[in-house]
Amino acid sequence: MSVGDRSILWFREIEKAHLPQVGGKNANLGELLHHLATSGVRVPDGFALTADSFREHLRAAGIDERIYAALDSLDPRDMAALARIGEEVRTLVREAPLPASIEAQLIAAYEKLSAIYGEPATDVAVRSSATAEDLPDASFAGQQESYLDVRGPAALAVAVRNCMASLFTDRAIIYRLERGFAHRAVALSVGIQKMVRSDLASAGVAFTLETESGCRDVVEINASWGLGETVVKGHVNPDDIVIHKATLARGYRPIVRREIGDKAVKLIYSTGAESTQLVDVPEADRRRCSISDDDALQLARWAIAIERQFGTPMDIEWAKDGRSGEMFIVQARPETVHARRVARPLEIFHLEKPPAVKVTGKSIGSSIATGPVRIILSREDLGSFQDGDVIVAPMTDPDWEPVLARSAAVITDQGGRTCHAAIVSRELGIPCVIGTIDATRVLQAGEVVTVSCAEGTEGHVYAGAVPFTRELIVLSSLPTSPVPVMLNVANPLAAFQLAALPSAGVGLARIEFIIASQIGIHPMALVHPERLASYDQVAIRSKACGSASPKEYFIDTLARGVGQIAAAFYPRPVIVRFSDFKSNEYANLLGGASFEPVENNPMIGFRGASRYYDPRYKEGFALECEAMRRVRSEMGFTNVKLMIPFCRTLTEADRVLAELAAAGLRRGTHGLEIWMMCEIPNNVLLAREFAADFDGFSIGSNDLTQLILGVDRDSELLAHVFDEDDPGVRRAIAEVVRVAHECGRRVGLCGQAPSDRPAFAAFLASLDIDSISVTPDALANVIRTLASYSDAQMSQPPETISARGA
């Protein structure tokens, strides 16, 4: 009997070419077993009941014409008719017995699978595989049903009929109508696959790109305890892990993001009437990651191999068997949101002075929307929905898709970046904030809110209609800049979005942002907790819960934050500046008051390089150094260059470099470059001597202007005097560039002036400066400005370019 004549095909017989017979999901599983098993990718064994068997099931029962006539007459806008007809059709399919010959082949195959695993009646997953499913341009994600922990021939036959009936769920009917698929043209194959006992371990999904930005340089993994349905359906806020592909391939361990979700519940096997049940996760397990680093790295390697085999970004489901400890791939399909996008203008949204945040969660998309809150706790609440409402729900259901398409935004209590709400919101292009925990309790029905997904991977919900602007940048239309233009980046959560901009890399990455926003603890408080009040010690232990130690919490969080920026821009250079808090800013960190002096003028006080070798901060600086060592040596991001801020004297430079070397960060080793900020007049006067100690200069024009003009840059009284375009400041900048080039050193500028003043950007270009680093929102305008000046203008001596006096 040929493959085409059989009701049952084993996965090991199937390839992608068999999609018309077994649907996308089963064809993809066969492809994995066929081509990647020898590479170590593990896939549970199983078989497929063909799509022709589905058609024969409807034909033999005499229900096919009745079903399709009812569907063809359906008005998709009539939700009541949709619910009624959908239920009638599903009942017809469920209650019709399978043809005897098909059921006999099904049971024989199941008994053979049980024998392979040495069990009298093995546990299997019964999953749908539609013939128009898992295509590069149509995901059909969540449209049909799956049945888990099915045991025995009788239960299998029931699960197969139920699975067939799910081709006609309300959401599947609407999805086909909206995307132009004729109902008759889509049939259903059923996959029967050995269960992986992830109820005793963990499971989830993996994408071979970053799901928000579409960056294809990483693998993103979502993980939770128990069976993977909780991740796919958004029942939990899962752990989120991101791994960089290129450095992984070079043998490093580049886990650049590890966010621990609360994972409040898990799906496990049940001994009751239902085969599975949701149970609470113990508090200790909620606080720790549900997948080990080693397993995450192995899964990422498999994901890369699968992507290579299919030739497109992939959406993969995985599970870990709690008995054997082995990882398995249980599904793989082409990713359909970012992969099918064509080049289009880059949208940049800017909020204007938002109020305090009401609700936070994970952001989906990068846009902003405003609308009245509509609380949806069940399907019955959908009747009150009005176009343009902001849907707020514990989680969304696939049946809600017709309503989601007309909403302004979506906010959920639960879910991760790969749950149903996230996938659909990306497809629809609406902002979505997921995993907020308490949005349905905090937000009130009818109140107007602004939903912002334009501030990195953390989404914010603000009260009221907050003004915002939307900028469109056609990247392909930007001219070529005569000077490399880099970005100032503080927030790692925005790095993958910003990396899509046409920059030459990151000219300034400030680690104090990571310390303040993600860590929040004074480094010395981690080294000397005995100096702290008891309540500060308790708060620090709570923050660091889940880490090997509070010090490890600081090092790991800082390393991953910088690593995320380095991964996003790899292999472009990323210049990372060590911390440059002032003493009053350090004092505001948890435990900081116990270690910081009170200074009358902290702006020119105990800051920058002066701290790094001083006994009052030296041990804290060692934590920063260890984090940077990990970024380069363990994660493999050799594109990271390190920079010392506010280095006052040559002696200070020598002492700081000695501290770096002692921490394993010796200049020149493994290509390490160490730069210095040029922001003190002494840096200008001794530029030649400083050039002997450092590989490059980054001019901090804000502080340099402050110290040349003798103006506190934070003083409102003297704001009219502070001017980076002052002739004296220009002359100092020109001198540094000249001397640096004579010494064979590169020099850039990372102050605010070129972002705000086109003439100042042109002045820098006239010096043949090596780079200009600007804020992301100014990048396009600075590139246009630099390109608009003629070669003659660029070549004018600095003194001939007009300068504004104070």
C-alpha cells in the first residue's frame, strides 16, 4: 500500500512534502525526525491519521454537505449565529463514529507505539494538524484543540473525533473567513505522539528570533513548570530567556536575558475524571527559573539547527521529561509575524510627560494607544464591547479574535510573550501589555488609559489620554553620513528595537541605568551587609532571592543587562561606561546611605574614577569589573569596549587601570580596548599623556562645558550661560581631536549638542572626528544634517565656522 493510500503514516516516514496528507504540524515533525535525529535533536515518536481519513469520516457519516452548506451561509459578523452553527457542526463530527477500517488502523498503530515504549497502553498527546496550518504565511495558532495524557484505545478514538471537530471552533471558522481560506479546502490530520512527562519538569516554547523586535540574532525561550499548554494559552507568566546565536556557536554561554516569571500554576496529570488539572506552584519554585542554563543553551542549539533545516525563523514547542531528564522538541512551525513582514518605515512613538504608571507588564509591539477600559472576565462580557475599547482581561481566549481586531489595545493579568494575546496582538499591530498580575483589579471599567509599548520590553499603562507623537522613518531613504553615527543607549530592554536603526554601534552605554532601575542596591551594601540596618538587609535578601548570593545577583543582573545591549548590536562596537553616579545619587540606592558622604557639590565631588581605587568604593567597583569580565570572557561579547568616566589625573588613570587588570580586564588582552571620557579641562591639556594609557577618547561635552565655563549644568539660574557651542568649548574639542589623531587614537563625542544643533554636528564633522553618538530619536536628523553639508563646508577650519557666544 502506498503512502497516499494509507490512513496511518508514522512520523519517521513523513517529510515536508507530505503536508497535503498530514497537515503542517505533522509534516514538520516528520521533517525533524528525518533530518535532525542524527544531530541529536530528540522528537517523541508517533504517527498521523491522514487528512483523507478526516474527509472519509465526514463522508461516511453523511454529514459533509450539511456542514459546509451551513458554514457557507454564515455571516461572520453575526456572533450568535456563529456560536450556534459552530456548536452544531462540532457535535455532528464528535458523535459520528469513525469508519471501521480507519479505527482499526488507528488502534493497531497505537498498540505498536505502546510496544515501542514498553507499555501496555502508553500516554499520548492527540493534536490537530490542519492542511493549511503552520505555513510561512498563516499560523492558525490556537485554532484547534489538543488532548493530553490520552490512554487506551477507547479514549484515543474519542480524542481523535474531538480533535477533528475542533477544525470547526468559532475562532477557526472566523480565521479562515478573514484570511480567504475556503472551508472545504482545509482538512484535518490528527497527530498521535508519545507524551513527554513535563508535568514532572517543565515545558514551553522557543522562537529563533526576538519576538518583539524580530531580531534574528537570538533565540528566545519561554518556560514554565508542568505541561506546556499553560505557556501557549497564557495561563502563566513564564520565565523568559534570550540567547545570542553567533557567540553560542563560538562555544560561549551568551544568556543575555533571564526574567523570572511568577508561574503561579502548572498543568499536571490528574487521577480524576479529567486527564490533566491545574495546580498551584509552590512559592520556592515560582521564584526560580524553570529551565537550567545548560538546558536552555542546548535548546537554543537545537532551535538554530531546526531554523537552518527549514530555512526560516521558527516557532518551536519543547518539553523536558521529569523521569529521564531529557529534553524533547514536540512541535515546530514557521514563525509568521516577523518572517512575513516586508520592509516598511520604522515607527517611533514618543510619550509627552506621562503621569505615574498605574500598571506594568511585558510589552508586545512598540506602539501607543489610548481608549476606555473594558473589563472582560468571560465570553459573556464581550457583548458590551465597543470599537476602540482597551480590553482588560485575566487572559484572552482564541474565540475573542473578532473583537480583539477592533480594540485599541489589550492588557492581561497573565501570559508571556508567546501566549495567545501576544501572538494575535502582534499580527493585528495593536499594543498589548501582558502579565500585569493585577490589571483587572487596578483598572476601572470606563476609565480612559494610555497603553504604551514604546519604552522597551516593559509595558506601561497610564491614567488618562497622555499626548504622544508618532514618527515614521524610512530607513532605506536615509543618506550616507560622512561621519559614523552611534547611539547613546541606557536601557537594555530597548536594545533590540534600537539595533534596527542604521547606527555604527553604541557610543555610550551607561551601566548606572541598569544599577538604578534593575538592581537598585548600592554595590557596597552587597559587600558589607553588616554595616546595614536590619530592614535594609531584609530588603536586599528579598531582591536577591533566587540568586546564589546578593553579590551574585548584582554581577549577574549587570552582566546580562550589558550583554543584551552587546548582543543586539553585535558585532558593532558597544562602548560601556563604568558607573558615574554622584554621591547623592548613590545614597538613594538601597543601603546607600550607610556608605555615602554628604557633599555640598557632588557634581564635582566623589564620582567617576576617583571612586574605583578608593577603599570607600573599591570593593563595589570589583563587582562592576567582574560583570564586565563575564560579558567578554563567558558570553563572548568582544565587541564591548570599556570606558572610564571623570578621570582627573594621570596618576588616577594608572591606579584605575591597575584595578581593572587585577580584576582580569587588562588592556590589550583578547583585544580589550579601554577608553576614557574626556570631560575635564585637564584631559584636554594632557591629552597626549592620557593617550598613552587609553585606546580612545569619548568627549563628554556636557561636563566639559560645565568645567570650562565654570557653570553648574544643573543650575536653573545659570542655564542661559551653559552653552556647548561656546568658542572655548569648541576649541577644546578641536584640540583633543587633533592630539588624539596625532597619537593614533580614535575619538568620538557623546554629548547632547549634535542632537539639538545641526551646526554643531557639522563642526564635529569638520574636525574629522571618528564618531558622533546621539540619542535614538535624533539619529535620523543628525544623519540627514551631516549628509547635507558639502565637502567644502566640512573642510572649513573650525575657527571659520560660526559659533554662538554666551
